[in-house]
Amino acid sequence: MKGNLGNHLLALLCMVIWGASYLAIKIVVSEVDPALSAFYRFALASVILYIIHRIKFKDVKILKEDRIKFVLGGFFGVGLYFFLENYAVTFTTASNVSILIASIPIFTLISQRIIFKEKITLNKTLGVILSFLGIILVVTAEGGIDLSSKHTLGNILSILAALSWVAYNIVTSKFKGKYNSVTITTYQMIWGTIFLSPSLIWAEKSIPSTKAIVGLLYLTFFCSLVAYLIYIHVLEALGATVLTTYINIQPIISLILAYMVLNEDITLKQLLGSTIIILGVLVVNYTKKSEEGYEENAALGREI
């Protein structure tokens, strides 16, 4: 396995947190405008992160060459991604969103090869394919994917969200300077909040229920703070191709929570799909001894 066990466990924890976010988002956007709900969670997270950063890392200097990357990271990984994903959930089914977001590892594999000349091994290719097939089994277990014209807009938004996250990985994969994960997350989140701020003008406002507020707080503290810090921290250690493969674990988490919270049944097809997803992740992370000397993501030549 490339990277130490601790980084892989952190990557898994990150996906567990984000896997639960689908339930929270569904609850929140049913009462709060999708763009506005994204603005609320990241605005609050930005304030908290900024305070932490001022206390612990106030002497960190951002190189001029890296400033645009912080802006682009906030645009692609916060503002655009969650604008697209939150609206996708309102226009199409959760199954459609899950499988289309699961295309991220495939797009990442291609982009890392084209941009960073990353070596595409048989293990990576096979693992990504297995994970994607597992996703298909999980989300089609209850009757397939709806690609009707009614859901076309939501499907398109989901694909664009996946591409936006790939762009975020590319932007965040290389800086001239050396920054800790708190610094990177703080500045990217502040910029993302700025990009989402126009929703304050045009979005319809209402007072959410206690349930929606709890969901929003979960999205803020766990998904926007803890998970983002973990993701950026392990990105350098594992590489974008390996790390994004863990994204395919999220539907498994959603499936388990739906069973526990909503008393939904788990089918044999879903269990089989979940097993294949896990197998795919293990295959991607398996490195033969002959490949251990190769630096999987040469472009990530910096420490976070």
C-alpha cells in the first residue's frame, strides 16, 4: 500500500463523514435554497478556520505565485462543486447523483496522466473500473438509473460537479510554497464562500426547522471542517488517483445509514456491489515491489 496505514485510515474516515452528508444535504435543501445552504455552511466554517489560523499559523506567508491557486481551489472545490451538487440533488435522483459523482476517479486517472504524466498501472485501471462497476450495482439495486428528460438537468449538473472536483484536485496538487492543511483549507474556503455569497441576494430565505439546522451544523463542522482538513492532508501522501478512489466508498456509507436511520432494506445486489467497491479500492492501493521506487504523483512535490 502506497502511503502509511494512518493516511489510508484518515482517507476512509473522510469518506465516512462525506458519505453521511448525502442524508444531511437532502434534509437541508428541502427547506433551504441549495446555493444558500452551501453558503451558510462554508461561511460558518470559514469564520472558525480563520480564527484557528490566526491563532496558530498567523506567521504563514502565501507566495504570490500560489494566490491564484487558492482562489481557484475555492472556486472549483467549494463554490462551484457544491453549487452544482446541491442543485443536482433537487433535479434528479440520489442514485443518479451517486453514480455520476463516482466518475471522479476515472476523470482523475485521465487528468493525472495528461497533466502530471502520472504512471497508469494495471492495478489503478482495474481498481477504478471495479469500483465504478460496484457503484452501478449499488445504485441500480432498487430499479436502475433514471436518465429520462425529467432528470436530464440534474444528471448534467452531477457530471459537471465531478469535473469540478477533478479540477480542484489538480489545483490543490501543487504549490510553490509549503503550507499546512489548515492554511490551504482556510483560504480556499474563504474564497469559496465569496463565490457562493451572491445567493444571499437572489435566494428565497426562510427559517429552517431544528432538523434542518442540525443537518446544516453537521455539514459545517464535520464535512466542511474536519473532512476537508483530512482530505488535503492525505492528498500529498496518497496521490489524487488513489485518494479519489475512496470516494466510491461514500454510497456504501449512505446505504448503511439509510438502513440504520430510515429502516431501508439492503439487497443482495447492494451487498455484492459494496464488496466490489471495496475490492476496487484495495486493488488501486496495492503496489508491487517493482513499482515501489516510482513516485506515484511526481507533481505533488511539496509538503502540506
